[in-house]
Amino acid sequence: MNCRHCGQPLRLPLIDLGSAPPSNAYLNEQTLRAPEQWFPLRVLVCEACWLVQTEDFAQADALFAADYAYFSSFSTTWLQHAEAYVAAMVERFGLNAASHVVEVAANDGYLLHYVKARGIPCLGIEPTVSTATAAREKGIAIVTDFFGVRLARELAEQGRQADLAVANNVLAHVPDINDFVAGFALLLKPAGVVTFEFPHLLRLVAENQFDTIYHEHFSYLSLTTMVRIVQRNGLAVFDVEELPTHGGSLRVFAQRQDTGSHPPSACVAELLADEAAVGMATSGYYAGFQARANQVKNNLLIFLIEAKRAGRKVAAYGAAAKGNTLLNYAGVRPDLLPWVVDRNPAKQGKFLPGSRIPIVAEARLHEEKPEVILILPWNLKEEIMAQLSYTQRQGGQFVTAIPHLKIWK
């Protein structure tokens, strides 16, 4: 396989997580009786541009089906993040009723809802029918399509260029990263700005976040690599912010190379220097990641087996994609983890891909009062523990597995 950005042959492995079905391919009663498609889940590192990427096995249309079940609006933390983002961008770039905001991967309108509420014209681009429908129900205009040069050119010809383009937590999901980024050079007005948010590869490696690896994520990015990708495709990075979301993310600000006027921030050079200092552009930086993931897997299995032997009642919370990576890599099945709670009605009554663990509503916690609740979306653990604080009064305890097994008192 060659690098999806620079085309160089890939030889350096980061991790091999065996095989798994797509992490958002939830099962229903009918598909539960049919075989699942499993794909190898291996990640390689390009030693030319240092883009970390999954080995190609599954096509995007097999990963983002019409009934795609990830809806951003079910996380209070994520809604607060979106609202704060909109407020900050409006203030920084002077957006108003004469502006135009375009969000790529608009999901269920979780973010553009706040743009629309401010009276700012906006457009969402969302390829999955289920979430696009939810966004339209909020009164948001949606184009149901995958974004790239073709669609960007069509929008520009229609006079629908953007003062602000938003690409939050979508860059990793793009198989053709050059076509995707190049599209923004066409989508932006001459003075327009695009922001990309994505989990920071530095945090992923340093904090053992291997469960954020799944087939829907084609790429894992450092600022070093992001600058190269942006420059090759007609844009220029002028600022970067470090965020706590998803276990540590970057917000990268870019503008058109030919017409952008924002001066570069010192933050860009500082973070590039930080990445160089820890060796992110060296093969040695990526050594040992497999062994640390194996330790997490083994510790989780030992914990669940010992809980079962002790007769303790165990459940999980959050039918998240990252949880599916963890459970399938560890080989956890309903005998060790009988059910998982999720607030999203679109997931309730379904089953996790691979592990086939049932997804149930929160009422099950009140009924069965489990002694242990494994929080799968660990990046939202504060929100979840606050939401489920009543379970501790019932004698329950929270557990997370990443970056290492921890019981929360």
C-alpha cells in the first residue's frame, strides 16, 4: 500500500488490531441472524510525510450507510463545544447576516443550529441520510453528498462560497485526503477561513488511545503532517489551538494561499517544535504502541473475568465506536458484558457490531443496579459520571480502560 497523501510505499507498522466489522455497523434482530463483514484493522506510518493511516480494506460507502447511527446532539458536552465554537468564530471573524457558513459533515445539525439561531446563513454537507434528515428537521439546508473538489466547484459556481467553512472531526474519515482538502481552496471566498478539528496524533500515541482507531478513520494526524497536506492543496495554515475534546484535539485554521491575509500565529511554530522535540518525524516514536495496547486488552479481560467469577453484576455505558474497537480487540462478548446503555434511541434495541452485545435504554440501570459500569466513551467520562451519579448511591462504581484500567471512586 502507498501513502494516501504523498504516494510513498508504507512499511512502518503502528498497530495491528486484528479484524473487526465497521464500528458503526450496528445490528438489528434481522441482521443478527446473518454473517457480518469483518475487515483487517491495521495501521501504518508513512516515513516520508508521517501520515498515520489505516490499511485500505473497506470502502467509504460500506462504512457510512443510510442508517448510520452516530448523532452528535446526544452529547451535552459536544453541544456545549459546538455552541462555544460558533460564538468564538462569530466574534473573531465578524460573521453576520451577510456571511455564509458551510459545515462539512454537518451530522444532525448539532453545530449549524447555533449558526442559524444567530441569523447567519448556513449550509450543511452530510452524506449520511439518517443524520441529514435530522438536520433538515431543524430547518437547516443540507446537501446530501460527499465533499471534495467536484462538489466544491459546483457550490462555487452556484455562488455558495463560504466566509467560514467548518470541518470538525471529519478529516480522519476521508479516504482521499488531498481531494477533500483541495475542495476548501475552491469553497472559500477570497478572505474565507476553514477550521479543521481532529484528534491529535501526539495525544493518541502518548495516552494509549488505540480505541480511537477504527475503519471509519482513515487517517491520524499531527500538525506536522497537516501543514504539508494543506500546503500541497492550495491552503495555508495560520493558527492552531489545542483542545481537550476526544482526548486531546487540534483546531487548525487555514486560508487560501492566493488571497488569504491572516498573519501566521506563533502557536503554529511552537507546536511544530513540540512535535519535533518528541520525535514524531522519527520511526522510533511509534515503537511500543502495540505492546501498550495489548496490556490494556489483557487488563480489561482479567478485570471482567474476575468480576464474573465474583458474581458481580457488570454493564457498560455508551455504544460508541471506540468502545467497539476495544471490545472486539479484547474479544469481549455478552457472557462478560451482558448489555450496554446508550441515550440514542436510534441505537437502542440494536446490537454492537462484532461483539453482538445488546444496546438498551438507561432504564435498565434503574432496574438491575449493576455494581460495575464500564464507560466506553472515556472522553465523556465526566459528563457520564455526573449524569449517572445516582448509580454510585446504589452501590455502583465506574471503570474506564483507557489509557489504563481505572476504577473511579
